[in-house]
Amino acid sequence: MRKPTLFLTVGLPCTGKTTAARRIEVERQALRLTKDEWVKALYGHENPPSAQDVIEGRLIEIGLRALELGTNVVIDFGLWSRDERSALRQAAADVGATVELRYFALTADEQRRRLDRRQAEAPHTTWPMSDRELAEWAATIEIPTPGELDGSEPVGDPPAGFATWQQWRTHRWPPSVA
């Protein structure tokens, strides 16, 4: 029996993550978990950060269960921090799955062009984002290392203060809105 695969899409808004996730969904028969679709369905024009984290956490739990059942999963969140990616890489390994990490990057001008086009053509699928926000986010993303991308780099230990990656995941993606 082949091991299921967890696909992680990494990148800033409008870099092609969801397009790729939809392609993976079809080509690899994967359960696609796209956070923005859930936030939009539940909150409409609002985009509350506390709800985003909880929705991501719930979708991760669904994804891990699907992996346990032998189904490929694609997580379409952005996953800007190395710790997020490490936690998910470890969780996949814990349930016997492999991981493929896909990183998407664009120039700031192309990212803005795509965002403006999406706002004009499908405003119900996104939220307004200022140039300032895009620049701030670009400064905070931790670009995956070559070892993360090809799977050769070990996950390593969780951050200080956490005995396991599971503990860190529960902290990062709380089970309910506080």
C-alpha cells in the first residue's frame, strides 16, 4: 500500500497557491483544505485572525485524519513560518505520510497585479490588501530552505517551551476561539 502524501503550499497571497492546490487535488486525488474558502463561507467580508487560526487547526485535524485513512491531502494556507511547516511535516510523519512542500513566489508588482485582478473579477474570494500589508507580509515570511523543499532536512526539535510538535500545534492552532 502506498503512503499518503501531505502537500503543503507555501507563499504569500496571490502567488498561485490555490491554483496549484486545485491542480494537486485533481492530479493526486487529494483532499484540498483551503482556509480562505472556509473563512469566507463563515465570516463573509470579515477576516478575524482568531477565527483563522481555529479554522486552520480544525482543517489540519481533518487533514491528518484523512492521511491516517490513506488519502492524500493538500493544505492551502500559506504557511509562512518554518515552525508551522515543521509541525506539519512532523505530524505527517507521525501518521505515516510523506510530505511534499511547494513554494510560490512572485515579484511584488506581479503579486499586486494578480490581487487587483482577483478583486475586480472575483471579490467574493478575497479581501482587500494594501501595499503596506503586502510589504509587511513579504518581510515576515520565512522562505523554505532547499532541504525543506526536497525533504532532506530533518524537522528538528520544537521551539523552546514545547516538549513536542503536537503541543506547539495546539498552541499555534487553538481548538476554539478564545
